[in-house]
Amino acid sequence: MCHGENGKGYAAIHTPNFTDPQWQAKHTTAQLISVVEHGKKGKGMMPSFKGQLSKAQIESLVKCVVRGFAKKH
């Protein structure tokens, strides 16, 4: 919902564009897993999914969804 069906995010709510190769290159998989697990505060805040998703589910989400948008473009 926050990142859009196409993975391009929404500038108005400061969500990243997962299709941007530069954005993808700047973020390690470990960093992305940490943000999904623990959340992020401030500009572009994101809720924590720890306790809602297992570690394996979080890793799959990052690999298939976040990184998946990079492969399509």
C-alpha cells in the first residue's frame, strides 16, 4: 500500500522508489531487512513488522518484493 503496486513509492509520503537502480545499489539486503523488521522513524517513517512477520517472511519480502522491483526495470 505505501510503496504502490508498481514499487515506485509516493513522494508525498516519502516512500522510496524500489525501481530506481541507484536506490537499490545504496541499500544492502541486511539494511532492508532491518528496516522491515524494526521500522524507521522520521521522514519516510515505516512501521516495524517484527512480531507480525517471521524472520523468514521478512527476508522473503525483501528478496521477492523490494529486490524484485529492481529486476523488472
